[in-house]
Amino acid sequence: MNDDIFSGKWKQFKGSARAQWGKLTDDDVSEVAGKFEHLVGKLQERYGHAKEDATEAVNEWIEKLKS
């Protein structure tokens, strides 16, 4: 999913993001504002994931949402 589509669907996704990653705060979700790389960064910050692992987790989560 490209960044434009991710950004456009963020309002739909953000509730699911909070459910998926409970350590994300409301402020974190607001800061992400539909930016893929920001979400990856927040996962790195909150969970201590490597960038590659966080990116993979976000991509897997997006695939689940699409199905």
C-alpha cells in the first residue's frame, strides 16, 4: 500500500492500530497522522523493534486489514 492510500485510510485504521499495538497512546496515534514511516518509528520507540521488524509488522497488519 502506498503512502497516499495509507494516509487516506488512516481514520479507518487508527482504531485498529490502537487495538493491535496497545502501547501506542492516543497522542502517538495522532502524531502518526497516516504516515507509514511515523507509525514504524512509534513502534520502534514503544516496543524496541528494529526498523525492519517494525516495518514488517505494519505491512502484515495492513494486509490483515485489506482482507
